[in-house]
Amino acid sequence: MLDCIIIGAGPCGLSAAIEMQDRGLSVEVIEKGNIVEAIYQYPTHQTFFSSSEKLEIGGVPFINKELKPRRQDALVYYREVVRRKGVIIQPFETVEHVGRTADGFEVKSVRGGQAVTRSARSVVLATGYYGLPNKMNVAGEDMPHVFHYFKEGHPFYGQDVVVIGGKNSSVDAAIELEKAGARVTMLYRGEAYSPSIKPWVLPNFESLVRAEKVKMVFDATIEEITNTDVIYSIGGERLAIKADFVFAMTGYTPDVGLFADAGIDIDPDTGIPVFDEATMESNVDGIYIAGVVAAGYDANKIFIENGRFHGALIADSLVHRLERETAQP
């Protein structure tokens, strides 16, 4: 039996694993993709808002030639941290159930179609924020030419592309698509640019709009997506625009299915699970929470740079828990 199983190999989950190892605890990390899968899913051009030293975990320096690292720099760094620290990762394995046993927890998962069961005295849920895209609940949203994640613009050269949304991910996608030679229209339900757009990005985007290289449409309500068009309305008037491809950059919601499965209470309005901020332990004894999932629906509250410290709180709590259990007759 392990001392702990961590679900999620993002920076915060990895940080928790390293903190536990440093305290002599046995731990394994289960990840449905591979190391820092969410960062891998970022656009290929992505630059972090945080400087490199604020992304460091495990006491391993993040040396980067630029102040703010790019996606590829982070992938290299976190792979190297896992290698140096010898963190045991179980990649491409999807956890389906976390259940209580007499002396801890049973974690059931699937890898390559095969069922796997592991036992541990405690569990950490570090499943991240980008598990589920926010759906618009309109006809055609699940068609194969509609995407909720943007990787890069090259495949869309010479294509009519509609970007739905008006925040950072939408603006970044529109800029990269235009740069790659796509004909881009952005449809946004707001009446003006979102104040959350990064201030160093907005002037570049506005210049593309003024030069008519990107068409910007405000107050747009999406009604339907067809094989050839996006149907939307403005002030009750129904309109259509040609779309070979659609990027619905409508935000994301953390996948809390495992939380409910394990019996963790979640605030229905904020999406915040019940937990002790001093230890990160949930209302279920022995199950802890790490990273941005502790912020519920507000992804702007917890980042890598503050979520990485959750691991030390959890590790200290777990050491004390195991000491108490060992001392009991």
C-alpha cells in the first residue's frame, strides 16, 4: 500500500509528489495524458504570464534565456524535474473511481483498456482546470470542424475561420490564425473588448481589426453551427457567416466527477470544493486537493505560481496523519 496516490501530473501534482518523497513517503502519480498534459495542450506559441522562477517546483531552478518562458521551455523543464527527482508517473491512465477501504483508499483506473486497481492511505486530487470545455448548447457544436482547443494556425491557411469568444484564448487564436493566412472573424457576446485581455496583446489585435485583417463582431449570440456557416444574432436579427472551421474558445470548467465520486462536497455556485486551507484536506478524511481545482470556477485565483505551494501543506499534514495512525494501539 502506498502512502499516497496523486491524480494529475500537472506542476501542482508533481510538486506535491516531490514534497512527499522528500519526507520519506511512498507516492505515485496517475495521469490521463502525460507529464504536464495541460501545458502540452497550450498553443504552440504560448508564452507564460509568470516568470520562470515562479514556475519552479522541487527546488530545481528553471533557467531560461527569456524572463517569461514559452510552452516548449516549460515542457522541457518539468520533464527534467520528473527525471531528476525520480517521480513515479503512471501516464495515459484514466482514474474512474476513488473509494474508501478499511485502511485507506482504493483507486480504480483504466490503461489501454485494462483495469488497474491501487491502494493508498491517502489521495490527492490535482486534476487541473481545463478538463471540460464550456459548451454553448447550440446545434452543431459537436461537429468535427468545431474545436474547443487551439494549437496552431498553420493548418488553416486560406480557410474561413470563425473564433467564438472574446477573452485571451480567443484573441491569441485569432492573431495566430491571421498570421498563418486564415480569413478570421471573431464573434463575441460582449459589447466591448473584455478587460481581462492581456494589455500587451490587445493593441496588436486592435490593429488587425482596424486594418480589416480580422473582422470583430460584438453583441453576437450564437444560434447554430452548420457544415458551412455559423448562425448568430444581433439585436434579434439573424445573420450567417461562412466558416470552414470554428474555434469555440468559450472557457473551461474543472472536471469534478471524481470529487463527487469520492464524497467531496462542492459549492454549487462557486464550484469550490470543501477543504481546509491550512492542510488542503477535503471534507473526506485523507483526500486532499491541490492546484487550481481549489479555486472552483475562478481560474484567475490560483495559478502554478501559488498552487505549487499546496504540496508542502499536504505533505506536512500527511506526515502528521500517518504518525498519529502509527501511534494508535
